[in-house]
Amino acid sequence: MNIDARFFALAVFGIALLTGMDALAKALAGGYGTFQIVFFRYAVSLLLFAAAIPLLRPQWPRRERLRAHAARAVLTIVTSTTFFYALGKLPFTEVFAIAYTGPIFVALFGALLLGEKVRWPTMAAIASGFAGVLVIAADGPAGGGGDTQQWLALACAIASPVSYALGVVLLRSQTLHESVPTILIVQAAMITLGLAIVAGPSFTMPDSADLWAIVGIGLLGAVGIYAFSAAIAKLQAAQVAAADYSGLIWAAMIGFFAFGETPRPAMWIGALLILAGSATMLLVKAKAAKKT
């Protein structure tokens, strides 16, 4: 297994853990506000990162990079709150499918902001994935109809990938200047502080029966984002997009077995288009590797 393949596998592993975290967030959505759930996710992660400081040995953040940390913290809050709100109102798998415009924007922003080359086969693959998302979202929340909250949730599901993609591209840029542990610890602290202020007035004391899910959100989130962040520092934007698409498979399985959701036909058609795009990107990468 070459170096790229190992980091790609690590990215897929990170996405699997993050998908499990999102399932726990959906399970908690009935009892807690969105801001509070996101607060749980980052507060527990911050405690875990702090406990692991002797092992991770992070450097002190550079003063000139604090603005970049703050910018990504804001993007992460926007991404997490819009995504978790959508998860609480819409079917799990469909929210994930809509969110897969994120890898499309990652590749596009990688070209626009980082100057990475995106050749026409990759553009065709991105177009295929985007078409798949459009098929899924075309007939409204959960296949038609829907109340105001569901339409708002659909809008959040569509908006979340844009801020997510900007955050991933910014993260890849940050890893050129600071270590992954430093980035994650500083940003977890910033996000926790910001959400403590926002969620504080409406804070609901957690029920003891929910503590396992709250700890699970932080644990899966911390390990998942660490694995994914370490991997994307070594991958091109298009490879990151392909790894990110694997979350749709995990989401489909979790939606079916944990939430009893049966995806509608448009979901399957859209998923096929998305997976076709991912497979095309992987084949293009493999072919390019053989030539070098």
C-alpha cells in the first residue's frame, strides 16, 4: 500500500467515525437545542484533546495565525449548527446526500484558493456527484410537502456544505503552517467558548440517560476529525472529495438500521450518480499514479 492509499484509508476511517457522531446528534435532537448539541460535541472533544496533550505535544499557536483559527471556528460553528438542525428534521441519509455538495466545493475551492489543477475527468466526476445531489433534493423535504421547519432544514442542509468546504480548504492551508494537534485544540477551545455564550441562556441540564451519547459525540468527533485532518494534509483536494463521499455509504447503513429509514427511489438514483463520480476520481488518480 503506497503512502497516498494509506492516508486515503485514514480519511475514510475518520469520515466513518464522524458519521457515527452525526447519528448520535440526531438521536439527541429531540431533547436539546441545536447549539447545545454542538456545544456538547466540542466541549467533550476539548476535554479529550486536553487530556491527550502529553501524547500529542502540540505547539503554542502562532499569534499571526489566530485570525485564521477564528475564521475556521466561525465556519465550523455555521457548518455544525446548520447540519445538526437538518439532521433533527429530515431523514438521516437524505441530509447526508445533500451534504455531498461539500466535496464538490472542496475540489472547486482547492482550485480557486490553493491553485490546484482540476482536469476535465475530475470536473466530470464532480458534475456527476452534483447531479446526484440535485436529484435527491429536487422534490423537496423527504420527497415532497413538508412544513416550514422542514423547508428551513432543507435550506440548512444545502447551506452547510458551502461553509464546510471553505473550512476544509482553510484547514488544508493551516496544516502548512501549524501542526494538526495545535489547530484542533485551539479551534475546539474557540468553538466551545463561543457556543457557551450562545447556548448558555437556553441550556438544558443533560439527562443521565443521555450522558453516553454526549460523551460519544465528543469522542467520535475528536478521533474522527483528528484522523481526517491528519490525512487531508497529505492528499489533494480531489482525493479528499472522494474520501468524503464514503460517508454516504455509512449514512445509508445507519439510517436503515438505527432509524428505520428506507430511502426513496430518488435517493438511490442520486446515490448512484454520486458514487459514480467518486469512482471516476479514484480511477483518474490510479491512472495518473501509473504514469509517474
